[in-house]
Amino acid sequence: MSPAKTARILLVDDHQMIREWLGEFLGRQPDLTVCGEAASARDAMQVARETKPDAAIVDLTLKDSQGMDLIRDLRREFPALRILVLSMHEEALYAERALQAGAHGYVAKQEATQSVLTALRRVLSGTTYISDQLAAQIARGVAAGNRMGDIAAQLSDQELAVFRCFGRGCTTQETARQLGITSKTVETYRIRIKQKLQLHSTAQLIKRAVLWVQEQGED
């Protein structure tokens, strides 16, 4: 990015408070301007078409879909768009998936505000941003031949999202609403998860999911 150019940023998060905080913070930066915001994937695509942002800051949990799907859609329609994920989800588990989906950086919402700014400018400069801790963890995982943990490595993005919802006590209907899919689709994913994890009953699946969520520190 040229120092004289003001980068246009699209904010995508289903929490208005987060969008307001980011908008106020980024608005104080002389090289950045917020050109639009959205709470859902559908709105994000529309705003991106209207405002032509240089970068998008995207949460992984949205009202009508998973952020991973939005990342893929944005990259497909806007190949030059730089994408930074800002999420409450465990970095060690979701950052690598986000990068594989097409994101250029990942910052946990628990990190300091300055980290968000550093990550955004790094992404805008054309490089990738992840924390030093995650970079070391990925390197160790590659060397060991196991990159994201036994369970996560076996499941697709949507299957993992369903598994996580079950682990947090969501019913099939609640999971469907959270992920923007039908209850029938949730049931299809439930069957696939049981097969992949070699579980013989829904009770075993729920127990495994609850334990996994607790291990991730999300309970």
C-alpha cells in the first residue's frame, strides 16, 4: 500500500458493539477509513459490491452463515480483497482453517487493540498475519504430521461448526439457526460426524463434543 493512500475497510460482525468499537478505533487512523459494515454474509457481499473495499475484517460467526463460507465467497468475487479474521474462537484451531479458506490473517478478539491494527496493516501490505505462538504451533504440527488435532483434522468446516454447537448444548434446531442451515442438514452432518469419529450413538457424540469444547476452553 502507498503511504499516501487511505485504505478502505469493510467491517463484518454480527455484534453492533464490535462494529462500533472497530469503526471508532479505525476512524482515528490517518491511513484507514471504514467504507461499510454488515452483520450478515448476505449484507457483506452487497456492501462489498457497492463500496469496493481494500480489506475486510470478518468474524467467523454470523447471523446467516459461517464466516468461512463468506471468506470463500469474498475471495471468489473479489480476488484482490485482503481479509483479516477477528474472532472469539480459539486461534490454534480456527486460524489455519481460515487461512486455508482464503483469509490473510487471524486475530483473536481477546488480543489487544494494537494487535488488530498491526495485523490489519500487515495484511494490507500484502503479507500474512498470525501470532508468533500460532506460527510455532503450526510448525510443530507439520513436523509431527498432525496439524489441527485429531478431531478437528477429521471434520470439514461445517461439520466442526455443528460439532461445536452440540458441545455447547445446542439442540438441532438451535444449531440450524446459528449456522444458517436447515435442521435436516444438521442431521446429515450429525450422521457424518458419527461415522468419521466412529461413534455409535448420538449420546456418544454429545459426550465427545462436550468434552472437546471444554478442552478448547469454550464452555
